[in-house]
Amino acid sequence: MRVAIITLPLHTNYGGILQAYALKKSIEALGHSADVIDRKCKIVPPPRWKMPFIYIKRTLLQFRPKSRRPEIFRERRILREFPKVSSLLHPFVTQEVSPRMVRGYNDIALGEYDAFVVGSDQVWRPRYFGRIEEAFLDFTSRWNVRRIAYAASFGTEQLEYSYEQLEACSALLKGFKAVSVREAGAVTLCDEWFDREDAVHVLDPVMLLPAGHYAEIARKSSEHPAKGKVLSYILDTDPSKKAVLQKVKGWLGGMPEHDAYIPDRDPRIPLARRIVPPMEQWLSCFADAEFVVTDSFHGCVLSILFHKPFIALANPSRGMSRVQSLLESFQLEDRIVQGLDPDDDGEYYLADIDWDRIDARLEELKASSLSFLTNALK
């Protein structure tokens, strides 16, 4: 079967790229061919009718005193800088993911694919996808093809759809042969808001491949900057998160830290310092680290796969339901913290995790997730 994977644009988000890679590999392992569809536009611009209002508002806010002023043409700058900031990551995307580039989904012709798989990541979150109806495959509505959602994520337990979007997407979801989501709470959203009582909870695609697969990629890295260190992978830093990181380093006798997050879109940092490292190096950071402190969903995923003790920093701005759901699946929800007691000696967080139990649970969840994908594509 010829399968097209519809996901978020492959920008410089390591987790987003890795989940697309893993889903492609998993589908191919089932005997099908798979193309990850990537859009040439790497950032969702404001709707055309909104642009004048947005630019006028940003211009007026330039006169606001004593505050950080918004960048008027932010989207244009990010698109202009993308080839440079992604230059080291680009080889993995082109060689291993090998996406099919399209200007828009209308570039896909009838008869090119037998099935379309939507997923994973926050592909059903309107603020990330753009025209959300396309994430429900409206461009295939007149075609006789199989439509599947694998580990599609809303990103949050709060529905962010307008009434019109909800009506359109509910109607489109009725045409899906099988629906699975990445968070337990999303099963309820599908039932209560989209009239799909049969939605099931499955693993993120990254967890469908064994840890050894990623370790092999990591070994190809020419640099291993996190070896013997505390790995910090924090997407949205603040004083409380920094305090937790310092606490962990203190528990480990002043162990040095490696910060693996590169703020590639921050114009206050010189462009040369915003070039993101290769995928191989990023994976090596998790493979080599002694301890991980992260507020990233896929940071937690890799900590589990590589058997690394970790703390998951609460990050409500990006959606907590996905991290909460992931860790509850492995009875690790106590690893989520929003701050630490000054008197905490770290005994709980430094104690050995029962990785045999975690691996047994992972195999159980992997079997059910692959069974869903196999049956949906059968």
C-alpha cells in the first residue's frame, strides 16, 4: 500500500522530525511504502485577511515603554533564516526522512496514494497546523482512499477550535477508517466533541522503535558534549526551572551541565550561534547524559528509552496533557515538578527507576499500538 504521512512542517524541532522518521520507518516495516509530506512554507503565516491588522498592531506596540516590543515581520525573518539555522540538521531530514516537498496539499493528485495517515505530534492543534481542516484530510474528501489518524495530538485538554472548525472537522473525521490519539484525554475529546467513540490511545511513534535504533544513530555523532553531565533540554526557561536545574547539579556533587536547547528563532542572539546541531549529536546527548532535566515531551520519551533518571518540568504554555499522559502510562507521573522544596535532598529523584518494569510496560503498549497501525493499514 502507498501511504502518505501528513504531519507538521519539518522545521528545526528535533521531536517533530524524529516522530515523522519513526512513523515512516514503522509503516515501512509493515510492508508498505511511505512518504512524509512536508510543506515548503516552514512557518504558518497569519491568514491574509488578518495580516494588515497584525502588522498594524505590532507597529503600534513598538511605542510601548519599558517592555519587549514585538517583531513586526517575524515570520518573514524566520523563513529567511531557516536554511542557515537548519544547515546541520538538514542532512538527516533529507537522507533519513526523505520528505516529499509540496507547496500545498493540492499538489497531491488523486491515485498517488492508497492511504493517508495523519500524525503524530500536535497535528490537530489549530495554532500549530494552520488551516486545521487539512489536518483532517479535507483535500481527499472526494477520493476513495483510506484515512487513518495515528497518535494525533490536540496538545491540550482544552478544545481550541472555533464552532465552524469543530463542525467541519467533526464531519471530516467521520470519513476516517481508524482514529488513534497520543493522549488519554484526547480519547474523551474525540468522543465528546468529534463523535468518534472508537478513538484509542497509542504510543508516540518515537517509542515504536527500540532504543538501540536511536543509540546507533547517536554513535555516528562526531561530538558527545553531554557525556558524564547533567543534560538540560528546556524549551521555555524561567527562574523556577533554573532553580530546579541548579538543585539537581548540587545533588550530583556539582556535576557539570550541557544545555542542548538552541533558541534558533531568537533575533537577540547572533545567527551563527543559532545553528542547531545535527540529529546525531542531539540523540547522543540523551544517550550519554547522567541525568536529564527537561520540559520537552520528546525529552521525556528519550529519557525513558535510554533509561536515564530525569525530571519533567511542568510547561503549561505548550500543553501539559501530553507529558502527563505519557508518564502516567509508565507510572512515572511523580517525575513532573513545578518547583522543588529547598530542603529536598533528591533521594526520590536520584533513586534507581525499575527499568525492567518500564520496559515490560513499553513492550505491552508497543504491541497494542502496532496492532492498531497494522489493522488500520491491512
